[in-house]
Amino acid sequence: MKSVIFLAPPAAGKGTYSKFLEDKYGYQHISTGDLLREKALTDESVKRRLQSGMLFSDDEVMTLFKERLAKYPHHTLFVFDGIPRTLNQAQIMDTFLPKDYIVIYLDVQKDVLLERVLGRIICPKCHRSYHEVFANFKPKIANVCDNCGVSLEKRVDDKEETFLKRYEEYIAKTEPLLDYYQNKGKLFLLKNEDVALEELESLIGGANDN
Ligand SMILES: [Zn+2]
């Protein structure tokens, strides 16, 4: 089986796919945010910079990332979430990443993502996410968490303007990565949501393992 790099615009469902790989196949989930927060526990300067919203250089992020990977047995399967963010990071990663990973691009239309973001409601207690409009994701009682019975809330950053800004940033940064991985023969697209989990399994080599 193969480690997976997800490239996905905001709200494309990356969390759902990652969770699936973790639960079913024991993948380790690694994100830049987690790495930095973890480092901040023992490193005052990282903590200060994280709190003030300063950016970290590609070299810094990749050094942390490499250190972290070295802690796992070599056969560990990873889901990389938000890594790499830039072409430079992707090139650095290829100097130490095992060769048999794949890159999965979640190709979801902008208007679909926007509709998702605008209807998203979240339980402040258990963090389960629901949707106001989509039948499969509505809570049983309007605006109340099925698990906890508390009122659901919108996330402050789930606004059209914020989404569009993030989306545009994402597209600008990701396009060079798509080309890079396409040229290496590592890029796969997931589109159809109904069959996407099966497709994902066949891409990582899970469903076909005998
Ligand atoms: Zn809840």
C-alpha cells in the first residue's frame, strides 16, 4: 500500500477521506499545523511565531517534517494533509520521502464547495459537522447535535468572502504542484463522490490486496 498526499481545496472533504484511511488502514495523519503546534510545546520561539501568525520557511517546515517521519517505523503509511504547500516544499520532500506515495487531487467545483461551506453547521461540543441543506448531513432535529443535544453553530470563517479568498490562494499555490506530480506520474483525480471511497481504496492498493 501507499502513502497519500492530498491536494484539495478548502471544504473538498479531505478530512473525511483522511479519517477513512486512518480508521480502516491505520494510516498516520500528518499536517503542517499539527507539526508546528507540537514543536511549539517545547520551543518558545516557534510558539511565539505561531501565536503571532508569522510564516515559517519551507526549510523549517521540511526539517520538522523529516524529523517527525523518522520517529515512525519505515513501513508506516501516512496521509499528508496540507503538505507540501509549495513547489519548493514538494521538491525538498522528494529527497527524503519513500518513493511509492501517490498524490490525490480532490477535484470539486468552486460553486459546490461554496454551497457546502455556507451551509456547514458544527457542534461546539463534539465538533461533528452537519449541513443545513444536504439531506444526508442534516441533524435529526433542526440545528441541534444528534450526539449532544446542544445548538449547532456556524464557524466564523465560513463566509463567502473568506472562502473565496482561501480558494483563490489555494488554486494559485496548487497549480504548480499539480503539474509537478503529473509529470512524475503520481497524480490521481477523485471526482465522483459516491464511488470515491472505493476509488481511493483501489488507488492506495488496499481493496486489491490479496
Ligand atoms: Zn455534538
